Amino acid sequence: MSISLTEFKNTVLNRLLDLLWRQWTAIGVAGYSSYEESSVVDSEPLLMLTLTVARYDARLFDEVMDWLDVNGEFLNVQRLQNLAKEYDYQAKAQLSSVAQILGTRSSYALKWNKLASEYSHKEPVPLFFMKDGRPMPLPAAMDDTFRNHGLLRPVYKSKGLSQPFPGEGMPALLLRLRALFGVNIRCEILCLLGSVDEIHPSLIARLIGQAPRTTQNLLAGMVHSGAVQVRTRAREKFYSLSRNTLDNLLRPEGPTPWVNSVPLFRALEILWIGLSDPKRQALDKLMLASEWRRLARDMRPLLGDAGMGQSLRDESLFKGEKYYDIFVEDIDRMIAKL
């Protein structure tokens, strides 16, 4: 028997929130998760997805802001801008609101101020929603910073419960590399190289959300360190880590457990925005099947880049409303593995 759109939406939301809580608590957010994160946490796409999905969990939203107050100097603001523009992550107004708040912190104010005035909603909208989709009730006193960006919410107050990211363990590897080498895309490149035998530079750029030319130039320079090597085949270059050079740091127990979160989390954002769209709530099963086909077409190339290209079956093989159940089954199976 088919599950309803409401049931499907609730299942997806709960699993996405579980994923977000698990990843954030692994790098120092105050909270609890029943599952232990074993993969490297990629903080920028994680933040972009969180700023969309955590509108349905105000506690998570504010705990992440609290974590950023402690660890914000280790995020790559330029990369966040690239994700917003090149991948079209939708949490742009939320991002600028958070950046404006972080821009008041003297130790790293300048870099966040670049984003503070970048985005806003034209018309004010509620920031937080209850899980059933209704807006959270708003108090008389609202947060001025978020309101300046068209988002209505209660006044934000930091609880000061988050900790600096852990100094060991795989989830915090990217942040630890940034603490060692500085906040630059070499750190993402090293994590990605640690997860594969070798890889083409254009794919590296796509997977980490950076410009191909910038990535190529950095790789060429990194080869001179001896830690990265290049192989040429038919005029194409493939990059890999030199054996044993950084293995203790990046591959202590085998390949770096790196997930291609930039395309994966954008696909999950497309999914959630599609399911939560109020316009779809009154559609019948046949019309929803048509909507699921559109979502599948938008998500498939992103899932392909994330190494999950087989997660969604070809929608053209299923006629009419039958695809409603196929899509639900595929999504349920995919997000259960995250």
C-alpha cells in the first residue's frame, strides 16, 4: 500500500535531521546522536543543507550557529559563496544572516562580512516551521539581523555549549587539515585524493565545488611537494597521493572515508524543497508521480557525481502513477544508507 505524501515527507525530514545531527555532533556541536559518524565531515555543504532543512528544527539551527561562533574561523567563506552560486544551494538569505552575526566576532570578522550583505528575501518570511509545515509562532520581539535579510525569527542568543572541533578522528580531518595548513582548498583536495587511487582534475573541481582552472593550478603546485603525483595518459592528467607520504594522516586505516557531499547534499536539498512545497500537498497520486519525475531528473546528475548514480531507477520505465511508489522506494532506500 502506498504511503501518503505526508508520511513520505515526515520520513525524509526525520532521516535528514538525523544525518545532520550526527555529522554536527561529530565535530563538536552540543547534542546527541544514536549513530557514530565515521566519514570526514565536509563543513561547507553540511552548513548549506543545514540552513535549509534545520528550518524545521530550530534547536539544531541555533546549535550550529553556536558552533560557528567557536569554530567559524575554520570555514571557507569563499567556498560557501561558490556553492551558493555554482550549485545554487537555496539557503542564501540564511547564509547572509549567519555571516552578519559572525561578522561581529573580532577574530575573524572580515572574511564573514563579505557574505553579510550578499543575499536576502524580497518579502519577509518565517524562518522556522513546525514539522507539519506550519510556520512557528512569532513573538513580538524578533531578531533584527535575520529580519534585515527577510527572515522572521525570535532573537538569537548563543548558549555557549559547543566545543572546538576534536583534535583527532576522521570526522574532523578536514578541519584539522585547515588548522595545520590554513583555510584553503588544498585541504579538500587532499581528503579527496586520499579516498581514490587517482582522479582527473576536472572531476576534483566539480566534487569540491571549485573552479577548474584554480583547482588545476593548485594541483600542479602540490606536485612539487612530493606528496602528490601526476600521471599523463593521452594528454590527460590524473592525480594521486604519493605512497606513504601522508598515509598516517589521511589513510591510517585504508582509503580516506570521504563522501562527495557537495553534489550529494545539493541533491538532498532539492529533494526536501520538492517534498515540502505547499503547492504539491493537494495533488493526486498521478500528478505527484509527474512531480517526482522532475525531481529525479534534477537529482540524478548530482547523485552521479556523488557516486550514487544508481540510487534512482529510470523514471521512463514506469508509466503513470506507478512511478510514485518507485520514487518513494528509491528515496527510502537511498537515505537509509546515508
